[in-house]
Amino acid sequence: MKQGAFLLVASSIFAFIALLHVLRLFYGWKVTLGEWTVPVWVSWIGLLIAGYLACQGFLLKNRER
């Protein structure tokens, strides 16, 4: 796989994950892993990390041209 294609795919996946975190924050979805309920603040951290990685990936993809 070429680097540009990889950056596009990886960035799109991270953007989708960030979108899921935004939707969880907006709609107040509950997430449970086993018997543990995941706190909402985890989505804030996930949004920051996934959003940052998506932005950086798209920026690198655009610089590649």
C-alpha cells in the first residue's frame, strides 16, 4: 500500500472514532465493558487523541503532494 493511501485510510478511521466519541458525548450513550461502566470523561480523552491523529494524518497526506 502506498503511503498516501495508508494515510488516508488511517486518518479516516481515526476521524470515525472521533465522531463516535462526539456522538457519545452529545447523546449520552452508556458504554459498559463487562460490569464496568466507562465514564464519560474517557470519551473526552478519546476525542482529543483520535481527533489529533486524524488531523495530523490528513495534514501529512496533503503535504505529500
